[in-house]
Amino acid sequence: MERKAFKMHLNEGQKEEYKKRHDEIWPELKKLLKDAGVSEYSIFLDEETNTLFAFQKVRGDGGSQDLGQTEIVKKWWAFMSDIMKSNPDNSPVTVPLDEVFYME
């Protein structure tokens, strides 16, 4: 099991909308993530900086960031692009983070 973390940026004032959209995550997207080996996925918000911190446990080589070629992920990115910093293809701007400490 691999642990992956990355950060993203939420637009000012979009906390409630971001939370609402994730509370209503599309079942087919959730299934795709699980089928890709994502067994845990948490996103935290630093409200001082609007930085989103994402953490995943992943079986295999991939993770959510490797599913951008699927239609459902492309639709999700487009759906989310108005409330967060996004790339020209609507994918969220992400910065991978290196793990520097882990305690089991």
C-alpha cells in the first residue's frame, strides 16, 4: 500500500460549495477510484491559505491523479474548475508532496 499526498488551491469563499460537491460525489467516480486502488482518500482545507491537502492510500502504481484520461474524471474536473485553481484542461493544479515522516 502506497500513501500519496498532494496539495491544490481552492478559490476564495468556495469552502461550502467544495464540501457540498464532494458530499454528493458521483457514484461512478467513487467506483472508478476504488477500482483504481484508492482505498482511502481525504481532503483537508487550510482556511488561512485556501490550500487543500489531499491524502490517499493506493494499491498499485496509480492514484486519482492518474485517471485524467477517463471521461468521468474529465467531467468532474470541468464541474470543479469554477471553484478551484485549474489547468487549461480543467484538471486541478496539484503539487505532489514528499512524505518526510510516518508513524504506524
